[in-house]
Amino acid sequence: MKTYCLIGKNLQHSFSKDFFKMKFKNEKIENIKYINIEINDISKLPELIKKNKIAGLNITNPYKKSVIPFLDKINESAKKIGAVNTIKMKKNKLIGYNTDVIGFEKSLTKIIGERKNALILGNGGASKAVKYVLNKLNVNYLIVNRKSKFDYHHITKDILNKYKIIINTTPVGMFPKIEEKPILKYKHLNNSHLLYDLIYNPNETEFLKNGRIQNCDIKNGLEMLYIQAEASWKIWNS
């Protein structure tokens, strides 16, 4: 039986296991399973792979960056981003990829329209794939971060008039703290804006809800997850 897995911390609400369980059932893929493995030390990865006879892996927080030294090879986009979320086993070698990029780009290009300026809320690990894709699409962006020179209180009406894409890469508003939202002057948003939240639980965060009230285009992170999961499957089986 082939075994695939997700490695990270706090995986009880993770998307991947349920997705692949349903995929295997719907597509009648047999002799295969997908499991979650929580670890406290990424240096245990090689031992874990050998012990569980893992055929392919997804990596989630907090190990997308720290896993890199344990890989034999890393593809170009993952190298530029500095984060890996998919690992393929090939001839006992570990090869790292980033399918977050694929998921974000494919889901964004459907709805971006003519917008060419973006605000990225947050500058953590989740923002890496976002910045890579925006650069690829020639979209100018500003990073909004409490620890940077451009903080949330700098987002004025004039800034919002220029930056029509707002992407939340922070965990603000994620389950269970669903009442929280990024600090924005939502009243200055309108139907020319696109609000994209990488969060998918809840389906509509307070960030997106406030955007919807202002008639903005809104998008959560669920389609991105579906696309990146399928991309992982394709990599493992190519």
C-alpha cells in the first residue's frame, strides 16, 4: 500500500487528508492512504519517511522553510520563494516543490481583471508564494505589516483608491477567532476592489464579509487549496 502524508503541527483542521480521502474514493484509487503526521522536530523527517515508507509528502507550517536543508534537490520556483510544501520521492532522493504558487496563480488570474496594484497584509511564510506570483504577473505591491515601515494605519483612502487588490496572508479571522479582521477603512472600499483571503475556514471571514458589504469582488483560499493539492498529486505521479 502506498502512503502519502502531511507533515506539520496542529493538523486537526487540515484540508489535505479529507481532500485526498475523497479523491481516492471518487476516483476508485486503491491500495493507497493519506495520513497526518505531527512532529516537533523537522530533523526527524528522513527517519519518519523510512519508517512509514512514505511515497510523497505535503509540508505545512511551521516547516515549509526549515525542511529545505533535508532535501536533495529543490525546483526553481520553490528555491526563489524559499519555501517547500510538496516533496517527491525519486530514487531515494527527496525533491522539493512549491504548489502554493500554482494554486494562488491559477485562482487569482481568473478574477484579477485589469487590476495592477496590490496590498499584501502580512509578511510571514504564507506571503512568499503571493509575492512570487504578483511579481510574475507584473502586479505592483505594498507589504502591510506591523513590524515594517508601512503599517495598517498608513492605509489611507488615497492608498485604497490606488491599490485595488487586497490579499490577507495573516491568520487574522481564522477559526476559531472568526470575529477578528484586519484593520482597514472598509468604508472606502467599493466594487473596483478585489479582496482575497488565503483563509478558507470560515468560508467567509469578517475581512471578506466587510468587502462583500462594500460590493467588492471577494475570494477565499479554498480553490487555491484544491488546485495546489491536485498539483501535488500530479508531481508525485509524474
